[in-house]
Amino acid sequence: MTVPRPRGLAADADWFGTSAEALPNDADDGVLLGRIWDPSVDGPSPVTVRGGEVIDISHRFATVRDICELPDPAATVAGLDGPRVGGFEDILANTGAVTRDRTRPWLLAPVDLQALKAAGVTFAVSMIERVIEERARGDLALAADIRRRMLADIGDDLHSLTPGSAEAEGLKNLLVAEGIWSQYLEVGIGPDAEIFTKGQILSAVGTAVPVGVLAASTWNNPEPEVTLIIQSSGRIVGATLGNDVNLRDVEGRSALLLPLAKDNNASCALGPMIRLFDERFGLDRVRELEVSLKVRGVDGFQLEAVSEMTRMSRDPEALVRQLIGPHHQYPDGAALMLGTMFAPIQDRDRPGEGFTHKVDDVVRISCPALGTLVNRVRYAEECAPWQFGVRDLMGNLVKRGLL
């Protein structure tokens, strides 16, 4: 779990931001749930944050999954006490340190046994970009020409169209007749959502650590998303931020390569903390959130964008119903990324070639109600390998007397 030394940035740069940025702007009014790696027990522990202090609650609940399966997770966590691990600011700093002090705790992704799932093509803008990817087959220059012609034909203001409706079916018939129908338009406005496995259980990374893209990819981007935390019953109990890193050139060559485009070492980032649903924060707030993205490169490149949840084509609750129910069960619950309207076309190197990541890009995904998830881009092959799996977790919890 060693963090690779960053290249191109000052060794002492606090690129991962401050604790005030990482936590919700009303953190004292919210119930926060996360995980740390605790060197004293050589394993992960569920924690909560109160007044800037990190509180270990593993003596009551061995996993985040166990907490999220409770009838009222927020009320339970709000009433729990436990040993103070340290200040959130200090633990965040140790997480992002170039040379981490491995005798002190650091942050992990805030989920553990939940399935890592993602929904795609849930915003009109990203839907159109997926069609462009498919038609350009990874050719950046060709994509620019297709984008211009396609937007002239159908526009990009489709967010008010209800997928699967009679109006959506009418648009589908029109596009088929014009020869521009696509499998991406099918999942964008058809009855069935695109929901896929983003990563394996326990493979997600948290904030202040590298996020990975394959070295062979020449066209890729971050995907800033709200991520729902869902019980095995299908009930939504919280939310966090996510980066659904995507290799656009790979997916553009064939949709059947989606697993290669989406599921790579360190390609799923979540955090910093789960905000549990309570009377102050629930699904109605999630539906109105705005998620901002900032990318800063060592080459001086800067990119900023915003995803507005109100522009989603599919309601979050409808996506959850497609994920879990009589047709499919998740006994340990799931974390579901809701998709993004962010599809970068801003040129970075040469005109018409759009945006792609470079090593050491710093990606900040922010939302006042959820905090800020920050990651530095590295090649997936160079990110810390995922080595702590379910068997390791169970063995550690047994050794600690928590199971």
C-alpha cells in the first residue's frame, strides 16, 4: 500500500487540499462515516468525524457494510462513541504525504464489502459523447467533426426527455430513420439503464492518493459523480463523491471493451466520507446537487466544469430500482455511481484533439454538501497494487476479535 512518489511536482506540495475542503461545508450538522487504515491493528476500521476529530467505531461495528445495513445508520452513528484516532487534518495529511508515516493512520475509501457499481449515459451531454466515441473509434480528430454534425442534427438539450417514454420512442424512430441510432442512445433514452460493475469489492481508492489510467490509453478523462450508498434491501442510506475514471479510446473501439475501459488498478475513487441520510440531508438534496470538477496539470493546463444533478435523464431512485430488486440481490449492499454530464472537449495539446489526462494531473471533485475528493493521475500499472481482499479483511477482523 505504498504511495508512489509523484513526478513533476514539489515533494512537499499539499496537492490534496485541506481538511476544510475535504469535509462538507456543514460537516458539524451532518453524520459522516468512513474508513481508516489503523497500523496498530494492521487493518481497516470504520470511523466517524466530529468537530474535526476522527473517532474509531470498530468496537461496535466491524465494517461500514454492517453500519449501512442498520434501520437508521445516521442515528446510530451519531450516538456512538469510541477512541479518538486523531485529527482529520493530520490523518488527511498523512494519507497524501509523499513519504507516508506508516505508524500513523491514513484514510481509505469509505466503503468496504459493498459492490462497486456505476450507471452510464444518464446525462444527455455524456450520451452524445458516447455516441461520438463509438463512431470515432478512438480517433480524436474524427470525433470533433462527428460532434459538430451530430449536434446540428439532434441538439444536446435532451435532459427533460423521460427514458422509455412514448416521446423517447418517437425520437428513437426518427434517429433510426436518419441512420444515427446507437447503442448509447438506447441506454440513454431507452427503457433500460446502463449499469455495470466498476470494480471489485474492496478495490476502490480514497482521497489524497493516485488514481490510475492505463499507460497505453491516449484518450481518457475523469468522471465526477455522486455515488449512492444502498442497503441490501434497496434502501438508499447515504452518498459520497466518486471518480468513475474512463478510457474513452478503449470504450470507443467497442462497447464490449467496457470492463477494460472502466475497471483497472486504482480506477475507482470514492470519498472522502459517506454522508449518511438524516433529516438534514436526503435524496431530495442529492437530486439538486452540483458537482464541480477542476483539473490542474504540471504543464499549466487547467480545466473546470460542473455537473448539475437536475439535468439527469434518469432519477437516482429509478436507477437503484434497476440495480437491485427481485431480479438481482446484493446481500452486502452497493455503492452506485450515478453518472456524469462531464464529457471534456476542451483542446489540451493540438486543435481538435480534445482533452486527455497526463501523468500528475490533479483532479478535484467537489460538492459543498459532500466535500472534496482529490486524486493525482498516474499510470494504473504504477499505482499501489490492490492486495488487501475479502479474505484478508475477514482474517484481520477475526484476529482482532471483531468477528
